Amino acid sequence: MRVTPAPTRARPARRTALQTLLAATILAATTMAAPSSAASTDSAAAAPAWPDRPIKVIVPYTPGGATDTVTRIVMDKLAARLGQNIVIENKPGANSTLGAAIAAKAEPDGYTFLSILPAYVINTHLYKLSYSPSELEPVVHMADLPLFLFVSKDVPANSLQELVAHGRKHPDTLTYASSGTGSSAHLTGADFALQSGLKMTHVAYKGSAPILADLLAGRVSMVFDPVLVPMQYVRQDKLKVLAFTGKQRWPDAADVPTMEEGGFPGFVTGSWVGLLAPTGTPRPVIERMAKEISAIVQEPDVTQKFIAAGFLPTGSTPAEFTELMRKDSDRYAKIIEEAGITVN
């Protein structure tokens, strides 16, 4: 007679033991991970919120200039928003490269920034720098500074066409001023000379005050400059203004034609003010700075102050400012090459 073995329960028992072992292992792992997670949470909670101390913004120019003015207007508002002091440090010298070098070597901890003009991108094509542009990264485009062409009363011209005609009839007699070799005023003047075919001599100065003095005295023929200071002398009939470099006429000087209207198609240029940070600055800090400043420059009272001083509020993302800098770098590099501009 065939005997049928009795059913065994060994296998189910072994499966149960295995399941128990796995459950115990998972529980142990979870228990071990819990303190680590709690420690991480405690650490994050203990980390100080940014900013927990004063922020420093380096302005590589003297007080009172365009960069300094824009920066102080914006940072005064930003300090209130962030609930922290912001210290402006003026570090002029070497066409802004001195201040840029200081910022480039600063700790990328979110407490040092650099306010710049287009000279920053121009310098890479003219000077042997003590820092690498890769050591600084774009944060935000704060303002545009369209330029006017101011001309001495001694120059017998009341329009761009008359200026060009005079320059061609009397070659090598016209001079144009700038605040230094490689400044946006210098390259704008050089571009005008290239496009008009005029032979003009560049005269570099160390600041706006001596330019204005020599322009009023007739010792220099012209300058491409923001509206802030020279326009008051135009109203006193001590200077002439012939053109504006913006795309559209300036609201407070609607009788001044643009360069394009004066016979120079595509001649739309100007200066701007932007903010950089040492490369490696925490991304959330850069993004917040860009967002806060972009909102600040659109506030009615800030916009009013900007326009009164000859600035146009902009604002941007870091990526947008990066693209502006790249385009201007390419454009100025072309002007430098075509005009044969060098530095000693």
C-alpha cells in the first residue's frame, strides 16, 4: 500500500523566518538612518540665513560717477529689503581693473559684489589683467546709460551732418574726449570716427570734471557722455548737443535727434551698469539678488531718480545679463580691431 506523506509545514515556516529577517533588517536600517536625518534637519535649522552680516559692494570708480550713483540708489533700497547693511567701497584705478581684481579674489560667500560698466568687458581686449574674467560671474543688469554727443561751442556745427562736413573739410582738427582708454565713451567715439570716415584724435582724461572744463573752454571738440552734467550747460547755451545714441529720443530732450535719425543707421549704443559676484557664490544668493534688484529698479521713486540722472532702469536674470555682456564684448572687440586701439 502506497503511503502518502503527510504535508510538511517546514517551507512556510522558513518563509516566515526570512520575511521576519527582512523586516528586522529594514527596521534597523530605518532606525539607523533616523538620527542622520534628524541631524541634517538640525544642521539646516542651525545654519544662519543669508545675509547675517553686512554686504560689501565694490565700485571701481570715484564717488559721484554713473556707476556710483546707480549703485547707491539701488543698494539703499536693497538694504531695507534684506534687513542688512550694505557697504559701498570705492576702489578706482586702472580703468576699473583695480576694483575688479579685489572682487575677483574675494571669498564667494555671498557678501562681496562688484558694480561694473562696459569697461569691464572691454578691458579683456586691451589689458593684461591681474585676474581672470572667469573669476567673476554676472548677477543682474541694473541700468542703461544712453549717451549724448556734446560738442564745444567753438565747433561750427549744429547737426551731425554739419559736424561731418566740417570734419572732412578740416581733417585732424576734431578731438573727442573720454574718461580713459577703453571706456565706452572712447569706443563710441572711435566707432563714430569709423562710420563717418573722420580723422579725429582721442584725448583720454582721468575723470568727467576735467573733460567738462576743457569742453567748455574749447580745448576738446566733443564727448559722448550721459546727460546728467553736460545738459545743464546746454541749457545755459555754453555747450551744444547734436545727437542721442539711444533707439528712441530721450523723453526730457525730445528735440535731440538720435544718431540713426542723423544719418547713422544701426548706431544704437550706450553704457550700462551691472553687478557681478565672485564665481562660486551660492546660486540662491545670486538668484535672489537678481530678483530683488530687478524689482527695485522698477519702483516709481527709483525710476524717477534714474531718469532724472540720465539712466534707464532695466533689471534682468543672470542669464540675460550674461548674454548682454557677451554681445558687447564681441562688438567692442570689433571696434578695437578696426580702429587699431592699443594701450601702452
